[in-house]
Amino acid sequence: MRRHARAARVLVTTLAIMLAACGGDSTDDTSGEAGTQTAASSATSTSTVAESTPTTGTPGSTATETTFPDGVPTSDVPTTTPEATPAPTTPTTPAADPTVTFAEIATAEVPTDLSWRDGDDALYVVEQRGVILRLAGGTTTEVLDGTSLTDAGGERGFLGLTFAPAGDVAYVNYTDLEGTTTISEHPVQPDGTFLDGDNARVLFTIEQPYPNHNGGDLLFGPDGMLYIGMGDGGSGGDPERRALDLSTPLGKILRIDPTQSEAEPYTVPADNPFVGQGDADPRIWSIGLRNPWRLSFDRLTGDLWIGDVGQNAVEEMDVAPATDGLDAGRGLSFGWSAFEGNEPLNGDVPADGHVPPFVTYTHEQTGGCSVSGGIRVRDGSSLDGWLVYADYCSGDVWATEVLGEGADLRAGRTVELGQAQNPTAVVEGPNGEVYVLDAAGPILQVVG
């Protein structure tokens, strides 16, 4: 397993992407990341990465005290506040720690996402600069040049990619030349080449008030709908309290049917939780997120996992259990900006009715600054059933044991699997295999 000398690392400055300045953004800073949670759902319990986690990583920037404007969000948050389930004691028969190696399979220029399509043995890699690559049989081919569409840098650029279940259409999440979030649809030819130009179709755009916290992920759920992660709009501390405001898509997970309707280039599913509620954006599925950089659905259970990037102190992985494989996250609040992780943040935001994090870690404890994951592994390896995620600044790649099922999901022990240099994402492949993308270039497969 290759380990990098973190003290000697140079952070990739082209990708502050949710990431490098994650520890110190303020209302005037436009280069940070963050996430927050509250302790209130009966569905999950909270665990913290053990203090024994190595602390030799590059420390996050020092937080500065910020004064936030008064005011409360215009939305209503769920009002029930069940007690969080306490963290479990040591399992009766603990499983062995996973043993893995990291294998470099390719390189790319600041890779931000990886996807695949049915009936195709290739992997598709997104480069922040606006290029999509096809990796197959040891050969790398450029299949889309979108560099003219975006002004990449910081937390902007090409950020996410997914394919429709049939594999004939791809969807890209990127910020355009003005920094506006854009969700576009691209027909894909049999050889994997994307059709752009007049063939691309923009589903919608969302203006971004600040350059940071653009979210960036999108993926199809078990229900065939398209889910899109949106950051809170940026700056620091959610200054306009957007994350819990139902009138804005910022700080949310959105859910749409990409099929064109009479009124829009997409369709709003009738069962979205806030349809018809006053001035609520009908696309909203979940609320209370700071910058949900990566989303994933458990391919076995349909549970939704969210890597929500932290503010100045705490990073978190969230989970929303599915019901019979569906509805994971429907109408839930994940607590930002009332909380950062389990720590209270903005006192003028309602503190009740939020889902607590599944697992957290602190910048001080780990030298981290921005969570880059993750997925619950379902590949039959020693990692099977574990949650894998990473941090951009420390380079740590962790696995946390997942105990229980359904509403009783809870975190067990956490182990460090190894190091990358500046991991931007932890994603799964078509067979459940685990990949770590590194801003320095390598695309690593975690082999267990």
C-alpha cells in the first residue's frame, strides 16, 4: 500500500473544490466547505472516528469567529424529536478488520467523479476542467470536451456524472461560466462518445450566490428518479439560512424525473414531500445540508448515504434508511445549520426534528478538512458491508463498520485503510468495487 508523506504534500490549488479551505470559511470567505447535523432521528446513531486515528495529516485552517445575521428560516422542519440511539458496545462476535491494497488503474487531471453505464465495460471519469474520459481495456479516450462550458477552479467546474438506466443518456452537473449550477442531458453513442452542442439539453440551472458550496453529485435512485445534491450557496455558516428554507433549492437534495413535462424540461414527481406546500420548491427531497458533495444508494438495501462537508470543525457521513428499498431521505432534515455534526451552531435555527450523523470526525483530531465520500461496500471482499470514505486534506481513507439494519443502523469501529494524496471522492464501480479519486491524478482501486 502506497503511503504519501503528507507533511511534504502540496495541495492541488485548482481544487479547493468542497475541500481545501474547508476549515475556515466565513461570511466573506468563498473557498470553504462544511456540514452540520442535529441529534434527533430514531433511525440512526452517532459515532465519532476514534481518537487513535492518525493525526499527522495537514491541519485544516484555523476557524475564525463569524457574526451571522439574525433571522429564522422560512421553512418548517419536522417537529418530532426522538432520542438518538446510543452508540453500541463492542459486537458479540466482531468481524476481522478489512485488509486492502490500493492499485492505480489510470490517471486524470483533477478527477471529481466516476460513473458507468449498463452494457459497457468502461469506466467514465469526470475531470474538473470540463472533460469526460472513457477508461476501457487499458486505454483512455476523451468522450466529451466541455471546457468551453465552465470556468473551472476552486469548487467550480465539472462536478458530477451519471447515466440513465438504459445507458443511452448521460447527465452532467457542472457550474457554467458565471458559476451557475447546470444540469444537462447528453445522448451517448454506442461507442461511448457523448453528443454535445445542439444535442445537449439543459434540464435546469440554479444561480449560486457565492463561488463555494455548489454540491455537485447526481445519481439515479432505486425508484428510477434523478437525485441531485445542492450545497447551501456558499460563504460560511449559512448566512442567509438557506439550508432549511423550503423556498430555495440550496442546501437540499433534489429529486426529479428527467422526462420533459408540459411546463419544464423535466417532471416533478407527484410524491415529492413538499409538492403543493406554499412557496416550497417542489423538487426538494431532503433539507438541512451544507455541501452534500457525494451521495450513494446502497445497492442492496436502497439506503441513502451522504457525505456532507463540514464548516470549521466537524465532518460527517449521514444515512437515511430506505423502506422496502425506497424513499430513503424523503422529507428528512439533516440539521445544517442548526448543527455542525452534533455540535450546535446557529442558535436562531430550529434545533428539533433533524437526523443525527451516522459518523463524524473533527479537523483537530485528524488533520482533515473535507469529507470525500462515501459508499457502503457490496463487493464480496473483506470490506463488504463497511462504509468507506476519505478526507481531502489529511488523505486518510477510512472504513467504518455498519451495524444493525433499517432504522437500527449504527456505527461500529473505524479503521484506517490507507492514504491517498488529496482524495476528491470515494465511489463504487459497476460490480460494487471501490475507487478513490485523487486530485493529484491517480484513480485508485481499493482491492480487498
